[in-house]
Amino acid sequence: MPAARLRSPEGLARATVALLGLVVAADLFAMWTGVLEIRVAGDILNGINDDAALRRGERSHLLHETSRVAQALTLLATAAVFLCWFHRVRVNAEVFDPSRHSKSRGWAVGGWFCPVVNLWFPRRVTLDVWDASARWADRPGHGLVNSWWTLWIVALLADRAAEWRYDTARGALGWRDALHRLLVADALDAAAAVLAVLVVLKLTRMQRDRALAGPGFVTTLG
């Protein structure tokens, strides 16, 4: 494994924050289209089936499907850039304090893809990076990281459950129930993305401050 070398995470952090903003926007778009679909389900349950109702149904369904595609694309793009940023801050943290890491740097990426362990390994890596990156005189607690991780896991599980309910829904009543579940899952995902932005900004700032304050570090963090 090559020796750790300090490199600026700020460009990747800016890109990650921008993409997380798109994730929030896609979630809000999906919530809006979900509300439109719920109204269509209400029309069906109330026996409203005139031409105007049919047009509303076709439009809302097209918008809802578009929103799901937008969510998938923004998630993929964000995940790719986030992992680049995450790996870089993990390597930087090894320069700051090589003794503080319980997981090798490969887990900064691999930990997200291994079943079961991906429920806690990325959090553990984040906490190790967090502690190694903080200056001794200013060590923040883990509340922000723990809040982000907890909400992300809850949002992930809620989305899986909602998607299953949506795919297996029968009748307008079951469909409306599934749409309500998707609304909740999308709201949780948007909130988790906001907390992720705060984590990225805070950790990037911590590494900048540590690099500028630490003796002997040659850095391009400008």
C-alpha cells in the first residue's frame, strides 16, 4: 500500500455538496409528484373518472416516473463523487494520526458495498477520520456523524419498505398507502442528505485547519 500523502479534499467536497443539493431537489420533486399521485388515487376511490381525471392521472404518473429516474441518477452521481471525497479524507487522516484507525483505508470504499457490514463500517471509518482530523485543542463530539448515519440508515430501510409496498400494492387504497410511505421515505432521504452536507463541510474544514496548524505538514490546502 503506498504511503499516505496529504491532498486537498476541498474541490471534491464542493462537488459532493453540489450533488447532494441535487439529491435534495430530486427528493422534493418526487414528493411533489407523489402528492399528485395521491390525489389521483383519491379520484379513483371517489369514483371520479371523467376525461379531466384521466388526464391528471396520465400526467401525474409520467411526472412520478420521471422523478424516480431523477432520484436514481442523482444518487449514482453523488455516490461516485462522495466516495472519492471520502477516500481522500481517509488518506489525509492517516497522515494526521496513523494510530487512530481501526479499519484499513480500503474500507473507506469497500465498506459501503459489503452486505451487512455496510450498516456500520462506513460510520466507524468516518468517526476514525473525524477524530484523527481534529486538532487536539478542538475535538468536536460525534453527534453530527451519528445523527447523519442514523437518519441515513432509517431512510434506506424506509425506502426499501416503501418500494416493496409500491411494487406489491393492489387496488387504489393499497396504491395510496404505498405513495404515503414513499413520501415519508423521500422526506427522510432529503433530511439525511442535508446532514451529509454538514458532515462533508465540517470534516473538510477540520482537515484544512489541522493541515494549516500541524507542524511538518506539506499541503496544498489553500
